[in-house]
Amino acid sequence: MNKLLGRDIETPFTVLEVPDAEPYVIDTEAAEDIALSQRPEIKSAKLYIEFAENEVRLKKAKYIPEIGVEFNYIANFNIELLPENIATVGLFAKYDVFQWGKKHKEVSKKKKAVLQAENELDETEAQVRIDVNSKIRKLEESAVLIGVTELEQIAAREKLRVTMNKYKVQKALLTDLLEAESSLEDKNDNHEKAVLDYWTARADLEKALGEL
């Protein structure tokens, strides 16, 4: 185990038993909402939309003419025919009309990028919903399988008990007893595997919700 974890092989560690399956109530709609709010690919897609929208706004800003204000003051000394002080205020605008078509195409291109980003977000959300529902079904199936294996264990134990009693009174062969014991061991193994599968499915669901 230490070697698999890339640690010193003499590092001490303890192994815990697999806990029993716990009740886990799942609201599919709520689970989808949680996943859509937490999954990193959803956040990334929304950020890309915001980036594309900002690009559109920047391109549209280039449509706005450059507007400026100019103030001039002239003092005329020793010139009788002209006023002694002249002040002027001017407002000017600058716009290149020949670039209008190019700018329009650039804005249209950026708008298409926004639509593409929104479509990608819709597709990503659909994939997340599918993933969450798939993981929920897997967890539900795992929980059902645990119940099935528990019933098989009960049946195998009862069969072993009956066979043991018959063997004691010489009404069953040793091979029958060994077969019953082997069957119970198989059912125990199946149950342990079912519990492991349950916890694996639960971890997969938590990952699908963006919680891991």
C-alpha cells in the first residue's frame, strides 16, 4: 500500500473496515441544481460567455465618435481695432466613416461568439444533468443490490444451519456441509462487494455534484 501511495514502505498505517451503507435520500431536481452551481465546467462556460459579451461591448464602443473640447484665449495688446481679450470654446467630434463596415463585421463576429458560448453552456448543462441522473441511478441500484445480497446471506446461513443439523444426525454428507459453508462464504463476499460498490457509487455522485 505504501509503495502504491509513493511513500516509504515502512510508513505505519491502519486500515478501517468498510462502513455499512447509510440511508441517502436523493432529490433529483435539487441534485441537478447543486451540480449546475458547483461543477467547474459550468463556471468556465459562464465565464466564457461573460468574456464574449465584453468583447462585443468593446467593439461597439469603437462606433462612438471621439469627442473633445478645446478652449483658446488670446490677449491683444496695443491693437486698437481688436478686442483686448478673446476667448473661444470649441466642441469637435472625430469619426472615420470609412471604417464603419469593418467595425460592423467585427461586432457581428463577436456576437456570433456570444451565441456559440451560450450554446456550449446549454450543451454542458445538459451533459451535467445526464451525468448526475446516471450517478443517481447507479447509487439506487447499488442500494437495492445490498438488500438482495443480505437476503441471500440469510438464506445461506439458514441452509448451513439445517445442513449442519442433518450432518450431526448423519442425514447429510460432509460434501453437503462443505458446499453450504462455501455458499455462505460466496454470499458474504457478494455482500461486501455490494457495500463497496455502494460507497463507490456515492463518491461518484458527490463528484458529479461538484462536491469532491
